Amino acid sequence: MTATDGVGIAYRDYGQSGRGLVLLHGGGANLESMDQFAERLGGSRRTVAIASDVAAVVRALDLGPVDVVGHSMGGFVAGFYGIANPDARVVSIDGFGPGMVTVGSDAERAEWRSFQGSMKAAFFAMTAPPESGDLAWRNEQVAMLRDVFPRIGYTAPNAAVMAERNFVDAGGGVYRRRPPRHLFADAFGDDGETDILRMYRHATCPTLIIRCTESGAPAVLDAELDALASANDAVRVVRLPLTHLAPAWDAIDLVVTEIERFLSR
């Protein structure tokens, strides 16, 4: 579909009926990575995976009030959607955007700043120039991603298809990388002092944050999450001993159990 600003938005409608369920993938991934969530969560819901603007797709498909489940970047996008749509229910799986913690000592804040710097470097490494090329370039990039995915912990059976989907045919024998590099440049474009949990602070809709404790994020994040949950009754935090990418496949059943428990309330 095309949004009102002319931007094309890809989505996958899994059908079924019932309350709408919107699935948002993480940065560097695409909607292919949400198939496994749709298989487990979509049986009694109208389930849609989205690759761009959430509200535009919800309106275009007339989904009404929806539940939104997002992983990583998709998680904090879900948080922003929840603030603007109090009739939603939001699940964020390890979704913490660029920014700074508001608690902790100077040393802990410095540790967090270093962690954010490493995340920025990792995202930029995934989109190293050039961003477009011919078929041979595209095939080389797909092969590289297929090699990288298992090394960073993404072992889902649709990993190869996801790698291929990250490159779109721009016509004339040229292929373009998705997501584009500027997406990450924009995401990390502030001064680094923006509140890390800004997308959850003012939530009034039921919000579940699943914190993957083996993601490498410094422990000060837990103090920040505890303070948030204490200050906002709408927010619930669950900790699981998982790496950041484990929810996308290796531990998906464990994560889905928590999601279903939350959405059944």
C-alpha cells in the first residue's frame, strides 16, 4: 500500500479474524522474520506483519483496536504506537531505542553510552556502502548475510529468504539494500542523551516489556525498567535469560507463552 506521504509500505496479511494483531520486525530484518510469530499467535486473530508505518496500515486494513508485538526496533516502535493509541495492547521484546538512562552513577551512564556506541557501529556495519549494485553485488550481499545470521544467533529456517528480501529490484539491473543506511543514521542522530524509555513513559495502554537479560545491555537498564514499572501501572516487565535474537527463533515458544499470558488478561 502507499501512505498519504507517498511512501510505499509492505505488509503481509495472514488472514483469520478477531482482534487485529500487528507484528513489527527489528532493525536489519524484514517481515519474513515475523512468520514464526504469526504461526503461533495468529490462530484467532487478524494478523498482519508490517515493514513501515503502523498507523497507516491499521487504518487502511480497517483493523480497529489492535495488539502490537514488536522485536528490537519493532518493540520501541510498538511503544510509540501505544502512547498514541490507548486502546492498543503492546508487547515490546527487548525494544530499547537510542538514548541514555536516567538513573545510575556516572560510571554506569558511561557504560551505557559505550554499549549504545557498539550498537550503532553494528547497525552501520550491516549497511556498509555501497547501498546499491548489480545482480552480482546483490548475490554477494545475500551470501554475506546468510553467513552472518547464524553467527549472530539468528537460525530461523526462513533466514535465507529474509536475506534475499533485504535487497529490492530498483529496475535497470540495479538492486538496492533495505533497510537503507540513513534509517540507522536518523535513529542515532540525536545527541545520545534522549531518554532511553521515552516510548513507554506515558503509556496508558497495557504494555509488556520482555527484557532479554543476556543481550549484553548493562545492568543499569534493569534499574531503569524497575523505576518505570513502579511509576507506571500500565507497564509490566518480564525478564527472560535470553540473547537479543533468541526470541526470533531459538526461544520463540518461551516468548510466545509470555505474550499469550499477557494478551489473555
